[in-house]
Amino acid sequence: MSYQPKIIAFFCNWCTYTAADLAGVSRLKYAPNVRVIRVMCSGRVDPQFVLDAFAKGADGVLIGGCHPGDCHYVEGNYKALRRYQSLKRMLNDMGIEDARFRLEWISASEGEKVKTVVNDMVQQLIPLGALNLPQRFLDWDKEMNLLEEEIHTKEKEQQTKEELVYA
Ligand code: FES
């Protein structure tokens, strides 16, 4: 079977979650790669939730919230947008590609948009392959250990040189 990316989706209860429900009821077929986690507002999505999802093996994370001006908690989605932008920069620095993290405004009546966004995200993730962050963490740990060893060796060499000079 070909590679199938795993996507964790945090959907706002009042809009995108309802839209996903509508998509299901309307029998709009979207890729089965998504595990939806219902949150009360997109502003409830702590950056740690996103990092945890990637750290535990997600290939992509999708946040779905109410359109600007429609948030039931007034400004939750603006907060989500600010967090999204800064988290995206941080993820880029970690080498995590743009397509792996996405924020979309999807109202309760936009079941069709859920389908389009999910299918589109899956299509963008397939060529990227598995993120495999748990393995990358292990590789980074190895690199750090090697670097530490190298520094210790250099320090020892320097110390020996100094001891010889002052002997
Ligand atoms: Fe939906 Fe805030 S209630 S984004």
C-alpha cells in the first residue's frame, strides 16, 4: 500500500467540527487520513498540542476555526492566527515543511470545504513522505552527543598542550 500521511486536525466545536459532521452526513468523501480532535475554539489550541502531535508521529497538523469575526469567543481565532504564524516560523527552523502545518477558516455550513482542504493537504503531504519526528529527535540526540564528545576531546588536547608548555 502506498504511503498514507497521518494528519491530526484540531477543529473548533462551533464551526469546523460541525462542518466535518455535515460533510459526513452529506456523504462527502474525504481522505480517511485525519484524526479529528474537537476543541471549543481554535484559540484553545496550545502550541504544545501541535508540537506533541508532531512529536508523536503526525505527518501534518490542521487547525480549523470560525471565519474572522465569527468566533464564539470573539477573538479566539485571531489568537490562533498569531500563534499559527509564530509556530510556523519555529517549525520551519526545525526543518518542518510549510505544507505540514495548516490553518483554515471553515464555517459550520462549509462541509464541502472540509473535504477540499483535507484532500488537498493529503495530496501535498504524500510527496513529502513521512515526517518521522521521533526518529529525527533520536538523530539530533546522536548529533549532539557526537558534538559533545568532540568538544571534550578538543578540551583535553588543549589541556595536555598547556601542561606540556608549563611542565
Ligand atoms: Fe470557533 Fe473561536 S469559536 S474559532
